[in-house]
Amino acid sequence: MVTAYDERLHVPLRWWVQGSMLVISLFLALVVATPAALAFSVTAVCLLMLVGALRSYGAARVVVADGVLRVGRAQIEARHLGDAEPLDAEQTRRAAGVEADARAFLMLRPYLSRAVKVAVTDPADPAPYWLVSTRHPDELADVVRTMTRS
């Protein structure tokens, strides 16, 4: 498998810090109102749930390999793709908002302000385009363009 692009859309550090502060606040509220063993147990469960949720949400990958674009669990072959357009923050906001097509495939993350819009040329596919959040929109768009030309 030849991988031309691989990016994990992991959550930012500030989400981990804010989640940890929430669990600590919960612990402080519980430790003064309940037995210590219960407070520690509930806090441990909440911490495990937080770690699981953040790891799961941030596990989405954008991979271009072997003539296939994979975004999360979805994938599409290069022969079904058209032009790839890197979008800045304002263009991404509009493409995901007022200019959005309800049929489009979206992999958006609120902590990533930029994206790539990839046209879908397959007439059997109801999605007119894919809108994919990324930290490197120019690089991803270039790789998709190169893949579709091959």
C-alpha cells in the first residue's frame, strides 16, 4: 500500500485540558458530599468515559492511498473524483453553512477551521462533493489532484 497522504484529526490539547477540569470539578463536588470511595469511583468512570469519547472523536483519519480517498469509514476511488479545492476558514464556514448542499458528504471537526472540497463525478453517487476538515488543505488538495490525474 502506497500512502500519499495520512492525517489523523485528533482533538486539540485544550479539549483534553477542559475535559480534565470538568472531571476534577465533579470530583471536588462529590468528595465533599459523598464517601471518598464513591467519589473516586465515579470520577474514575467519568475520566474513562472522557478519554474514550475524545479518543473516539479524534480517531478519524484522512488517507489517500492506492487510488482511494478514505475519510473516516467512507472511501471513494479516484476515478469518481473531480477537482479538489483547498478552502480557507471563511470559505469553509460558507461551504458548511449557507452554501452547503444537504446531499454532500461531510467530515467536519469544529476545532479545524480549514477544509478541502472534493467534487464527486460518479453519476450514481448522490453526494455532489466531499467536504473534509484538515490541518493541511493545500497538501491534501494537491495529493487528490495528483491521484485523479493518474
